[in-house]
Amino acid sequence: MVVIVKYKILPGKNDVAIAALTSLIEIVLEEPYFISIKMNVDLNDPENILLYEEWKDGNYYNGEHKNTPHLIEFMRTSREFLSGAPEITQWETIKTFTA
């Protein structure tokens, strides 16, 4: 399963937001069913951050992952540097193309 998470960072809070996301992801790396996360920044608006996440199990992501202490703590503290709740969508990969 692919999860796209879009964050809007408050003005002047990019460094704080990226550091907090990096700390969160370093813990998420140890979760079962985790495959990868790519953190991306909008070239036209660096206050937009997009995470491209891959998970082996959607049920785990939607259940246990969303209730982990580290994610709950991130959601609580992120009010200091995010302009609101992230936009989260979930996708199923149907084909992969590589060079």
C-alpha cells in the first residue's frame, strides 16, 4: 500500500518541521510492515512537504500504526509548526515501471 501525506508548514518553521518529521520517521523505520518513506519538498513552495510511504499491510497502517505513541506525540506537537491537519490518501500500486 502507498500512503501520500501532504503537510503545510507554518511560515518560518521549515527547519523545525523537517527535523520533527525526520525524528518521527527514524522511529517508524522500526515498525513491522514498514517498507519505505520518501520526504519531498515542493520546488515552488518549500512550505509544502509530501511523504511517499510504502507499507506491506494496510490494516496495520490504519490500526496499530495510527495508535503508536510516537505518532500520537507527533500529532500533538506538530501544531507548533504545521498550519493544520495533513491531507492523507491511500493507494494501491497496480504496476511499477523502472528504467
